[in-house]
Amino acid sequence: MNIFMPYSSIKKSVESIDNVRLNKQIVECYQLLTSAIKEKNGEIIKGHSHHPVYLFYKDNLEFLAYYGYECCREYYYRNKKWQSLTQYFDNIMNDFNMFEYDDGYISSMQIPKFVPYYMEGNKDSPNCIRTTKNVSQLFRDKLIKKWQADIEKNRPPKWAGWGCPSWAKEFLKFKEK
């Protein structure tokens, strides 16, 4: 479970994620946000309620809603269809008053200020990383490892629309189609 932020910009981060992980980001963001809202409403959360990523993000609902919404917008850009959870993120952002309307149309959107979090490894392992420093570079390194593993399994990552991020090309041993 993670929210990938290889840039300090949410939009640029979302654009750099490959097609498969983009959809996974939408689902993980939905899971984090739904669990956090349920917990705030007094429900007992099962599953990942003790996961360090959940514990970090559960008090950043506006960020999760915006990040999920941006992932859905990117999904639409790449696939020319809306992901099924788009309306959920739109509704949550509306509930948080993150939109301003003019004549029924969204005229502006509140973009939450937030410091992303990076967590890798078991908390009991000596190589466990938990930080809010150098997050972008840590996420870039993690994504490159995931993409290299995909290539080794003969499932090279794909990016509809933008292409492979420039910072990853030199580390990946495949040719984009």
C-alpha cells in the first residue's frame, strides 16, 4: 500500500505513473479514504488500520480525495473513459468544499498543501525506511525497481499519453513502443 509521489507536484506525479499502477493508485486511494472516513465516523476499521501508510494519511482526507481525483482525471486522459471511482472522489471533494462554482460549473478547486510520506519494509527490519525527506527520489527509485521487475517478467510498463518519465529511461532496459 502506497501513494506514489515521484514529484512534489501531485499532477506531475500522477502523469509519471504507468498504466497498471495508475489504476492501483485509484483503488488504494479509495481504500485509504474510505477507511479514514469510516474511522472518523466511529466505525471500527479492519484490515490495514495499523498499516503505517494508513496511519500517516488518515488525517489527510483532502489530499487523498484530490490525489484520487487527479488519478481519475489522468485515467480519463489515457483511456478516454472515466474510471468507476471518479464520482466517489468528486463527491468527497464536494463534501469537503474543495470546489467553487460559478453558474453551476466548477470555477476553482482547492489543492491541499501536504507533505507526502514514504514507507518501505517491515517496521522491525533494520532496512525499514519511514520518512518525509527525499520522498520524490525514494519513490522514483522504488518505481524504477518495480518497472525493472515488470520488464524481467516480460510485462514492460506502458504509459498511454505521456510516455516513460525522463528520469526513468536511463535505468529501464526496454524500448517504448
